[in-house]
Amino acid sequence: MSFALESVGLVHPNGQRALRAVSLSAASGERLAVIGPSGAGKTTLLRVLATALRPGEGRALSLSANPWQLSAAALRKLRARIGVVHQAPPIPPRLRVVTAVLAGRLGGWSTGRALASLLYPVDIAGAREALARLDMADRLFDRCDRLSGGQLQRVGIARVLYQAPELLLADEPVSALDPALADAAVGQLIAHSQTQGATLVASLHAVDLALKWFPRIVGMRVGEVVFDKPAEHVTRAMLQELYATEGAVLPTQGNDPMALEPWCSGGAAAPGDSGATLPGGAIRSDALQPGGATDGDASQPGGSTRSNAALQPGGATGSDASQRPGARVLPLTRPGCR
Ligand SMILES: Nc1ncnc2c1ncn2[C@@H]1O[C@H](COP(=O)(O)OP(=O)(O)OP(=O)(O)O)[C@@H](O)[C@H]1O
Ligand SMILES: [Mg+2]
């Protein structure tokens, strides 16, 4: 088990309730996208999983441990196994990119090695390799305050790839990227999860990105999980209900209403598809790939943009072709969204 929330409730100090009786769990290596309108509680949920927020109600286990029952030293060790991609990475502005990436492993390093790395980067090749996956290798020695918001976001992703955590939590990790870069960056997170066996939980604004890459989709609204389904069981009707408070407009990359067509061609939910939470809900993305994953381009429905090839230097994501994000078949025959 990677994490388990049992009837978790959380009220922020200002009295704002952010989570209500949330029960959710995932096995190691699962990949979940959390979607829902603004204020639904996505960030709060991720912060609970990251052990940054202590829930006032229920029980929250991360990597099989109850963080709030651990000693300070054990909690530090647990946190070193959890990686977080923030929407706006909290990187000190004067820091160089290489140091910011290497900081991903600070929690797992001895004090001496960590201090040494601040003075002189101890693993420049490792940092460069992580940045190359995000097409950022040429910015290795730049200062972070010389980067754009989107470049900084990619440095934040490179940092967590370098950290190689067992539980990877990403809060709107590509919100500052254009659609092609966002697609490729999510592909890198997915590839990392596949090759390392890491559990990946990402909150995503763009519903099309979530349905395209993630085998399991969790819909949240006003602090509750309203559905928890394999991606191919998510219907347009379920999505419209989820985003009802936003005029049932389904947010997509580039605000393109056609972007959901490959995934959601119909309207009504199938009989019995009530949106009830699935037990476990585990499903491998491979199961959604008819004919095996071999050629990404041939399988891109609706002309969806793929710039992954440009972001994969030297097979950085693994030698098994079926594990390259660019190779994930986006099946035209996939049941998708009904
Ligand atoms: N630090 C905080 N202090 C007080 N209230 C907060 C805090 N963070 C979030 N909230 C409130 O908790 C609720 C859930 O917020 P949260 O940030 O988790 O939502 P979200 O789904 O991530 O939204 P968004 O899509 O806008 O990022 C909201 O009502 C929000 O106002
Ligand atoms: Mg948020």
C-alpha cells in the first residue's frame, strides 16, 4: 500500500473546511489524477499525503506509516521518500538550477554531503540528466530568478525526478506550460512512475491531460471524492456534474472544447455507472493499450500534440519501448468516455 486515507476530514485554521470524509487508497506504482473545480480540496489532499498537513478527522497513512505517530527523525526519513511538485516551486531565487535540482536528494543525504553540494554541486551529471528530460539541460548553471514561470516549473519537475521518491505528489505541475510542453512533462512523470515503480498522484486542471495519461481518475468537489474510476469509465456526464459550479465547462489544455473528443465522445453515463467509488480502483495503463505500445505517433487521436521525442534524450526513460511515454498508445478503439 502506498497511501491510505480513512474518513479524512480537514478544516483549515480559518475555519474553512477543505476535506470531508475522504477515503482513498492506492497500491504501490499506481497513477492517479485528481480533478475537480477550484476549491475542491485537491491541494489540501496532496498536502495531507505529503505529511505537510495533519488531518483533524480520520486517519492518513503515507507509505504505510502514520506520520503523526513518528519521531522527528523517522518523519524526516519518511518525507525523504515522498516527492512533491508544487504549482509554483518554492525555490530560492538566487539558487542555481543545478543546486535546485540536486536539492531533491538533500533529505536522503548526510549533512556533510548536503553542505558540500551547496558549495560545489556533487552530481552535475545526474542533475543534467534530469533536466534533459524536461528539455532544460542547457540552463544547468543559470540562476533560478532568470527563468520564466514555465521553466521554473520544469526545474521543479526535474528536481523530483532526480529525487526519485517512492510516492510522487504533483500539484498542478504543468499549469504554466503550453500544451505541448505540458503533455511532454506529464509524460515524463508517468514514465518515471512506470520505470521506478513510484506511485504518482497529480492534481490537474486540464481534464484531457488527466484522461490521456492516467489510468485512474479521482473527481473531487467541495472537499469530497465524488468518483474514483478507471479513466475509461469516466463519462462526459460525470465530468459535467463535477464541474457544474463552473457552468459545466470542462477545463482542457488551451481551453479547446474539442480536446476531450478522443476521450469523451458521448454524454450519458452507462447504466450502473453511478460514480460510486471503486474498491482499490487499481488498473494498469498497459491494460488500456490494445496491441501493445510501439508507436506513439500512429496512435494519437485527434491530432493531440506530442513533443515527447524532443524531451527524451538517449532513452532517458528506459529501454523498454513500451515504457516510453511517447510510446503509450492512445487507442482510437479505447472505450474512453461514453
Ligand atoms: N492555507 C489555507 N488556509 C485557509 N483555507 C484554505 C487554505 N488552503 C486552502 N483553503 C481552503 O480550502 C478549500 C480547498 O482548497 P484547495 O486549495 O485544497 O482547493 P483546490 O482544489 O486545490 O483548488 P484550486 O483548483 O483552486 O487549486 C478552499 O475552500 C480553500 O479556500
Ligand atoms: Mg490547488
